Amino acid sequence: MSAPVTTQVEPPPPPPSSRTPGALPAAARTNTLAIVALVRALVLPGPGSLVAIVLGHVALDQIRTSGEQGRGMALAGLILGYASLLLILVVLVVVLFFTVHSVGEAPFVYSLK
């Protein structure tokens, strides 16, 4: 009796990889100015709002050209900076309005009759 003939086919080798085994891809950097813009908008909402706005715009430009991470932080810094600046301007206009309209009016005088 003869033994059955079996043909054993080996799988093809895997394609060559540019990565070394066990190496992870490098994480993208987060833009530092985006972080600073967000922190300035949160920590110092009044005086820091102008700084947050400027840094947020610069960070967005850097992110667009370099491909770094942090676009959301830059946008959050911008939004909070503009909102804070708008709130300050509204308060100043209201105070100025009531100050101008109260000039010339007699102050309240209470008599004890």
C-alpha cells in the first residue's frame, strides 16, 4: 500500500514593514501657544482676554502650517477671550450710560417731616 500524497503550501511571507517590531508611531506635538491661550482666557478673563485672542490667532496659524495638535484649545481660548472682552465692553457701556444720564439730575433727598 502506498501512503497518500499531501502537498503542503506555505503562506507567502508578510510584506516588509518600515517600522521596527514593537515601535509605536510618534505622537503629534500640541502647540504651546494654544495651551497658553486657553489658560490665559480661563485664569485671567479680564486682562488676559486680549492676550488669549492674540495667542489664539497665532496658534491657529502655526497649527495650520506645522500640522501640530491643539486646534480645539486655540479655538476655545479665542472664544473665551472674545466673550470676556465683549462682556467687559457691555459692562463699560452700561456704566457709562447710567453715569451720563444721572449727571444733572438732583440726587434723592429724603426729608424727615
